[in-house]
Amino acid sequence: MKELLRLLGLFRPYTGWILLGVFISLATLLANVTLMAVSGWFIASMAIAGAAGTSMNYFTPAAMIRATAIIRTAGRYLERLVTHEATFRLLAELRVWFYRHLEPLAPSALEDYRSGDLLSRIRADIDTLDNLYVRTLVPLAVGLSGATLLTLFLYRYDRLLAITLVLALVTAGVVLPLLTAGLGRKPGRRVVVESAALRTTVVDGLQGAGELMVYGAEKALADRARVEGKRLIQAQRRMSVIGGLAQAAMLMIANLAMLAIVLMAVPMVRNDAIAPPELAMLALFSLAAFEAVVPLPDAFRLLGQTVAAARRIFSIVDANQAISEPGIGSRLPEGFNVRLKSVDFSYSRTGPKVLRNLDLEIKEGEKVAIVGPTGSGKSSVIQLLLKFKLPQSGTITLGNVGLDRYKGENLRDWISVVPQKVHLFNTTISDNLRVANPQARQHDMERACKIAQIHDFILSQPDGYRTWVGETGARLSGGQARRIALARALLRDCHLLVLDEPGEGLDPVTEQKLLAAILNNLDGRSLLLITHRQAALDRMDEILYLEDGEVVERGHRGELSDNHGQFHKLFSEALPDMPD
């Protein structure tokens, strides 16, 4: 129940659209019942008049039939127009609301969720929530108000007829839906859970299709998806069976109610309490009245599915942020000197320390490199600088102010990072570049791409900067995708540029040209180079050699090479001359 109340609270800004949809649906229902009732009376009256050879006024009922038919037709159209418009507005608002709550949680609080699961929640689960309005709120409101009005109308004929109709409507509109809701609660939850699991498996399989094919594991993934698909089909079949039985029970109750009302009205005709044509009117009226409650079993059947989807959404929204954001706001710090002092860090409280007693200082405009073997903790420094993670001990300052006093979004404006695993969106190269700077002009992008050594490749493509890169850059090689990501980072007006293994996937010559171009075009920006390769190290102001999370050596390249320590062992070959 609390999930439903929270959802209704989110729907509050669209109360006008919701009420308009209910009003039009109610008007359409009443028009249809009136059409059926008047048609029954009119046909019976015309038959009796013809048999008796008498005349009657058929203009008024004919006009009523035409009017109600027009209202019903127009109402059906307007009902779908308004309810769908309201639904789309609600879904759009829900997605924006969900993303606003999701974004501050990234990446720390979302590390335990798979990408396919998050996709399922933001798309399929939110889509499921439209059941609450279209298939629950509107049918409930129309059913309650419509049944009340129709019962009051029937009451003017006979109290017993009204009571009979009320009992039948309550059975079909309350008892049957509650029974359906109870039967559909468990399979409804299973539909949500199994569809999310299947979607997660498929998304993960598509993202890792290349690796699966290389290792021959695609059959195992297909078998897993097949099993999950069968479980989903079983849950959906159970829901369909429940829905079918509910509809059958609804039709049976409606026909029994009509039969009961006809049987009770026949003596009324014999006693001249009502006219003979009104018998046909009451029969069709009672049958049409069930249109008010026909959607209710389906609404309650889907209620469990809707609640399960809402629970999955709220479970993420209610997650605690791993990083607090007090913040100085957007005010620039006094200088952009970055300093890490005695920093210890691990990814979990009980896990091993990734960084131990780390001291690092990057003065404004300096170029500092962190080198070391894979797994030595180099990339963890980026997590701390961007405030994605917090150290267990020690201090990190920017401009002599603790990093915890800055908002993370401001830090990410001032620090531009090219991580090891870059992400390109399924759009054009120019659109991917403008992610960093939406106002970037064409010559700005070309300059950044020239520095990144990717401009000539882009021009060689038929569409140039409008070339589509594919899902996660699938149409590009790893080195090309990395250089486009690097050009994107260069477009940002940042103060500190962080490059994590920028030469990965590049041949040595291209890597040297790339780093030389970057170093020649820093334009006063500081640079933090994280690498296990030797290119450009001779142009660094300081090099830190990291091993098992500790700085074991530091200094200039020449000093470290002459010491014949761990740095010398890692780079035993001489460094080729770098081009200017």
C-alpha cells in the first residue's frame, strides 16, 4: 500500500489530466448504456406499434440514439487521446524523477547492480507503472461512480431491481477483482522478476558477445536465456489464465444479472407497473451496466505486477548515497594545487587496502606520472580525485580546501578524465565529442581530434564527423574509441587532465605522437598520467612508482633509472626519443 501512495504522490502534478480522463471515460460509459437502453426501448416500441397498427413519436428516441452514438464514438477517441497523453506525461516524469535520484548514487551505490538490471528498472519497470493510471485508477473511479449513477437510475423503477443490480455489480466489481488480485499477486511479481532477469541476461550477452564467441560460451548464455524465458512464459501464462477466468466469470455474472432482472420485471409488465417496451430497456440496461466493472478484475490482477515494479524502483531511490554532498557550491578554489597526504583506501571495510599512506602533490600546471604494474592501485587515485570514493584515512585537498567540502559535480567540471574503459554513445562522432562541451564549434572539435591523432581517420570516413560509432563504439577499434574519448576530454575547459593508460591499444609510434601533442597543448593545465608504459615519462615533473598501493620510489625519470630499483626493472629498455 505504501508503494501505491508514493506513486500517487508522484502523479499529483498531473491531477488535471487524470480527472479529465476519468470524466471522459465516465461520459462514454453513460452514453453507451443510454444507447443500449434507448435502443432496446425503441425497437420494442416500434414492434408493438407496428403489431397494433398505431403510430408513435419516433423522432425523439431516434435523435437520442444518434446523439448517444456520436457521444460514445467521440468519447472513445477522446478517452484514448487524453488517457494516453496523461500516461506519456506520467512516464516521462517518472523517468526524469528516477534519473534524478539515480545520478547522485553513481557510481558507488550502483556497483552491485548489473547494467541490464538498471536498464530493466528505468525502462520496463517504469513502463509497468502506467498500469496504475490506465488500468487501475481510471477503471476504479469510473466503475464506482458509474455503478452508483446507474443504480440510482434503476432505483426509480423498483427497489428490488436496484438491489439485484447492486449485488451483481459488487460481486463482479469487488469480490471477483479481489479474488483475481489474490491469485495474480504471486505470478505478477514473477513476471516482473523474470522479465528483469531475462533482460539482464540478454543485455549482458550482447555487450559481451565478442568475448563469448571467442571462448565458445555463447551456447551456455543462450541456454540460460532459454531457461529464464521459459520461467517468464510460465508466469505470463498463469496471469493469462487468471485473466481469462476472470473475464468468463464477469460475463456469467452479467448474464445471470440480466436474466434475474428480466424475470423480476415480467410480473411488473403483467401488473402494468411498467410498459412492455421498458422490459427490453431494462434487460439491455442491466447488461450494459456491467461495462462499468468489466475492467476491474484485470486492474486488480495487474496490481501485484505494478506493486512489484514500484518496489524495485523505490529500492534504488531509497538507497543511501555513499558520498555526502555538503559543498562550497560552484565557487572556484583559490588555486588548483591537488594534494593527497597519508591516504589509505580500500573498496570495502573488510577488504585489503588498495592505497597505503599515499602522498601525492600536483601543483598547478605541473605534470605528474604514476607508474607501476597492473593492480598496484594507480587507477584508484582517480576514484578519490573525482569523489566517487572516500579515503579511509588521510586528507585530499584542492586549493588548500578539503575535497569533502566540494560538490562532486564541480570537481568533475574542473577535472577531465580519460579512464581505461571509455564509453561512446550510439550516435555520431561529433555528438560524442559535444558530451564534454555542448557549445563546442567545429574547429574546436577538429583541433582536439588533431591533438588526439584521430582527425585524419575521421576525415577518411564518408560522413566525417557525422560518422555513426555504433553501440559503445562497436564500429571503431579500441584505439580509435580511446582517442575520440581523449579528444572529448580535451574539449572540456578543465584545470586538471587525468589520463589513465592513454596508450592502451595504440602502437608505440602513435602513442608517442599522441602524448607529445598533448604535452605541447596543455595550455597551462595540470596533468596526471597513469601508466605502466614509458612513453612521455621523460617530460614529467615528477614520477611516482606505485607497488601494492605504496609509493616505493619517486623522482625524475633519470634519477629513477639511475637508482636501478623497481622503476628500472619495469622499464629495462631504453626510452626512444619522442617527437616534438
